Amino acid sequence: MAKSSADDEELRRACEAAIEGTKQKVVMSIRVAKSHGIWGKSGKFGRHMAKPRVLALSMKSKGQRTKAFLRVLKYSTGGVLEPAKLYKLKHLSKVEVITNDPSGCTFTLGFDNLRSQSVAPPQWTMRNIDDRNRLLLCILNICKDILGRLPKVVGIDVVEMALWAKENTPSVTTQRNQQDGLVATRVTESDLKVTVEKELVSQAEEEDMEALLGTYVMGIGEAEAFSERLKRELLALEAANVHAILESEPLVDEVLQGLEAATNYVDDMDEWLGIFNVKLRHMREDIESIETRNNKLEMQSVNNKALIEELDKLLERLRVPSEYAACLTGGTFDEAHMLQNVEACEWLTGALRGLEVPNLDSTYANMRAVKEKRAELEKLKATFVRRASEFLRNYFASLVDFMISDKSYFSQRGQLKRPDHADLRYKCRTYARLLQHLKSLDKSCLGPLRKAYCSSLNLLLRREAREFANELRASTKASRNPTVWLEASTGGSQSGNSADTSAVSDAYAKMLTIFIPLLVDESSFFAHFMCFEVPALVPPGGVANGNKSGSYDDDTNDDDLGIMDIDDNDSKAGKTSADLQSLNESLQDLLDGIQEDFYAVVDWAYKIDPLRCISMHGITERYLSGQKADAAGFVRLLLGDLESRISMQFSRFVDEACHQIERNERNVRQMGVLSYIPRFATLATRMEQYIQGQSRDLVDQAYTKFQFERLFQFARKIEDLMFTISPEEIPFQLGLSKMDLRKMLKSSLSGVDKSIAAMYKKLQKNLTSEELLPSLWDKCKKEFLDKYDSFAQLVAKIYPTETIPSVTEMRELLASM
């Protein structure tokens, strides 16, 4: 037999070193391969990642008790054995050799104390059958001797193992402690193991067989005589049995009679048991029926108790407190009782929401009592909304009527009165929370309330603006004689033009300074007070009046109502957009008509000094750039309309000046526009002085219009007619014949080089800013050339036989100046 690893003393010493300190002695150690098989796949043996391991059988003695262990050791990275697992052999319940392994060297050990029996136990593979038998026999003998029992053995031929045990009885080295050291002794395996034969025949059976064989003393050749003797004795036994049976016939009859009587008793007992069984079955059915009914009654009792609790909760939700009902149906809305009104509104809102799915179970929602209570709450809501809306409409009107009736609120002769709405807003804020709850209860009621508020406050704002504008015009000291520009006469008229009219534009600026912030604040307060879900009109610290001087009064936070939005969770982008549109429509109702007083101030200023339109245009531009909040849309429209009106008035002035030039050209042809050059220089000087902000473009357009307006007016007439008639028919229209074209060219372009040169010199002499002249002159030349180019193309298309100075000639002419 080849040397096995079980005889490897070095391996045993390595195992003892690995478990040093445990007081356990190694009986056997052997190398194995550990793997896991595939469960549930019969006929196929598979191993996954076989790992080298060492199995060591060890024992530990403690007094009279001896414990046996199976240790699994593995190799560390340095090749040193170290403990991996420990099994107690007292829990070994099964030893099974894997039949799927053709070599028969693979087996599993089943332990009854493993935590998870669903995990396949590890499979141990030996090098050969001899190693397997040695290990298994050692395990079985230890279980027999120490534990007094054997585990279940599956897949092993016991006879084959018994034969192998007789043929292979190697000695096993054991160690015992002596007083003078460890002494190694050699004992045979038969001293440690119980042979398999002892398990096949018991000791008593063996002794009986030896006694039987001992009664027959005969030689080896007497087998036939022994066989004949056994036959004779067998026949004698059979004859004796037959004789005994015949002699016992009376006894048999007596036994049979007893058996028959017993059978009758059994039949009677069976009948009685059948009757008892039927009765017991009926009784059992009755008991089951009683238990079923009892269970149903208990369940019904529990359900009734739970139902009563739920109904009590529902009744509590359906109950209307008497104090809230009285407040909602007949309470007053004065300031002292507003807290009770708000509490009643909060309760009503919560009660209505509590009766809606999913706040209320859908099963309850269809109950008649719930429907009736919901209808009652809806009636309470309608009553309260109607009463509150009627009160607020009357309240808004009474507040405004009280202020209008008191003349001290408005500007009077000799005293400009700044509008002050602090008291009005304070009184309105008392009912801000009420409006929030009205919106939550019935949003449709806000429309009439908003209209009522706008209608009442519009009367107040228009009255304040009208009185302020009238007193502003009356108190402004300015020349009452209209300033005349570009008249044909010279001399004394120039002195009249030097009058200071700055008070006019200052009055306009004061009008804007007072009322634009007021209108913005009123818009912001209205948006928050009337529960519009829009962004803030003027952000904190923003500039509402076009400069950084702050708001128009100390009440800078009047739009902050100090309340929270009840429907804050419902705000969405689309809803905000709809509210913004509705807000702008309401602001139109709130502020409509006030623009007429602003127009009156603009027209008044224009009549005194048309050139003041330039500075007013710049002031308006500054305020317009400061209004960036979307919700203050009407204020932006108002400023835009003012800007358009100022531009229109200034254009009217420029048109009248051009008309004076054309009229002078018809009367004094030999002079052209030379007589207007000194007046134009003075006009340009004044215009430059009035420029503010973005009014630069307005003035530059006027400059271009004062050069060659008649020429370009002729071109505009042609362009307008081209939309209605063909180009060939235009020369036959009144005022657009070839003769009219020649007259216009002669009056506009004759001596143009001298006229332009003289005008440039006068502008250079009279303009106070030397840096402004080059850019102004270049811009005028560029705009003139652009318009002249378009005019030349029209003439070439409509009057192909007529010749006019080309664009190149005009460009060279202007470039030489």
C-alpha cells in the first residue's frame, strides 16, 4: 500500500502547532481537496474551485469525559497551516459517499447543528480509496467508542470495508503525557477501532451458535451422517407436532367457541361505536356551528364598535359649532369682530375640504348625511360670501367718499398737496385676511370686489391728479407769450427767445415725481390686497421713480400686507400668467382717465416753449427705464403714451418750422434758406441745451428734417402713390409733374454748396460743445445721402428723361465741406 498522508508525522506536527493552546490531541491528519457539488443534478458530478485542505481528528479529555472534534485547516499565504473550521463529532449524523464520483473517493459529512441546511455541505475528495477508508473507519470507531452511537452510513459496502480493515491494519502513532515528557507509542488500529464483523452478529447469537455446534462432536468426514441425523430428527419433530394437534381438538373447539363469542361481542361493540360515532359527529357539527356563530358574533361586535367610533368621528366632523354658524350667517364685519370672522372662515374652509375626496373616504362621500351636511356648508359659504362682498363694496365706496368730501386732501390755490394714502391702506389692510379667505371659499366673488375697489379709488386718483395739475400750472412762473422760432423777421424777436422756460419742464418733472411712484405703489398694493398671484411690482430696494431718491413718501412697504397666501401650494406658472393678465385689466379700470391730466401738463408746456419737449422727453425716458415690473403694466403704458405725445408735439413743432422755411422760399427765392441760418443756429443751441438722456435721437431727427424737407416730402408723395397706381401714371398727377419736379429741384438744390457751408459756419460759431459738432454734422450728412439715394432711384424710375445731380456728386460735395 502506498504511503498515505495519514502517516506523515510532519503533517501531524504542523496540525498540532496550528491548534496549540486548545489542549486537543491530534489522532489522525490527512490531506484532502474541498469542493462544492451541484445540487439537484443527478448523474452529473461537478466540482467548483477545489481547494487543498487538511482534515484532523482530535480529542480532548476533561475528567471522565472525552470530546472528539473534526478540524478543517487551510494553508495561509506563507504555506503555514491555520484553523479554518471546527466540527464536533457528537453532531455528526450522516456519512455519505458521493455515487456520482466514479472513483468513490468523494464523500460528505452531515452535521445536525448547521444553521442553514439549504446550503450544500462541502465535499471532501481523497487521493485514493485507502485514504478514504482509513479516515471513515477512524471516524466511525471514535463515534462508537466515545459517543456510544454510529452515524448513518450511505453509499459504502460494509462487507467490503470489513475485508479492507482486516487486510490493512497499519499502526497509528499516539502520544500520551508522561511525567518525564511526551512518549510516542505504537498501537494497532484494532486497539482503537471496532471491526465491522462485530456489528453483523451480536455476542449472544455467537455464543448460541457455538453451543449448538458443540453438541455435535464428529469428525470432518462425518458430514453425511450428520445430515441423515438432522433429517431423522426433523421427521420426528413433525410427527410429534401432528400428534399434539390431534390430541388438542377439544381445546381447539373450546377456543373456537370463545372466539365466536368474542366476535359477537366485537360486532355489538362495533354497532355501539357506530351509533356513538354518529352521535359524536352530530355533536361535533353542532359544536362547529356554535363556534362559527360565536366567531361571527364576536367579529360583529368588534365591527360594530369600530363602526361606532368611525361614526362618532364623522359626526364630529359634520357638527357645525354654534358660534361659527352665528358668525357666518349674522355676524358684523367691524374691526373688533374680524378675528372671529377669520376663525369662522378658517373652520368653514377646513370643513369643506374635509368632506372632499381624498380627505374623506369615498364610501362616506356618498352617504346621505354627508351630502346633506355638504349642502348645508355650501349654503353657509354662499351666505357669508354674499354678506362679506356686499360689506366690502360699501366699505370701499364710503372710504373714498369720505376722502373726496374733505378738501384738505387735495391741492388748493397757493398750496400743492402731495397725495397721502397711508390711512386708506391701513384701513383696507384690516380686511386683507378676509379677502384671502373669500378667495379660498369662492374665487368668483373677487371679480366684482376688484371692480368696486377700482371704481371707487379711480375717482380719488383722478381728483387728486386733476387738482394737482391745475395748481401746478397755476403756480408755475413762466412766460405767457408763446415762443416763436424761425420767423422771417430778424432783430427784436431774438430777445424774446432768450426767456428762461426751465420752470415748465421742472413742473412736468414734479408731476411725474409725485404721481408715478404713487401709481406704482397703488398698483402693487392693489395686486397684493386683491389676492393676485403675481410677482412683486417693485422689488425691495428697487427704484420706482426713475432715480435713487426713494419712494414718494415714507410708506414704502404699503404693499406688504403682512399675511401669508392661503393658496400658496396652488400657484403655478399658467395660473400666474392668467392672474397677470387679469391684474393689468383691473389696473386699467383703476387708473384709467388719469392720463388726461398728464397730457394737459405736456400740452401746456408745449405752448409755452416747444423746445421743452426735448427735456420732457428725456425725463419720461428716465422714468420709463425705471419701470421694469410686469405687474405695473399700466404705468408703463402711461409713460409710453406720454413719450409718444411729447414726440408728436415736437414733430409738430419741427413740421411748422419746415413749413416756415418753405413759405419763405416761395416769397424770397433769391435768398433760399440763408435767411434762416442764424435762427437755425440759435435753435440748435437751445435744443442742445435741453437734451437729456435718450433725447439725442429726437434732436438729430429734427436736424435732418430742417435740411431739404421739401425734397424728401416730394419723394414721400411718390412712394405713397406707388401703392395705388402704376409708376407711369405718377407724372400726370397734380403736383408731381415734370415741371413740379424741376421747380422743386431748383428751389432745394440751387446754391446748395453755399447754403450748407454757411449753415455749418453758423453752427460752429453758436454751438457750445465743440466735440458735438463733428459727429452731428457727419450724422446729418449720412442721413441726407441715404434719403437722397432713395430719391434718385425714384426719379430714375418715374422720370427717366429728367436729370438730377447724382448721388456721387452730392457725396463729393458734402465730403469737400
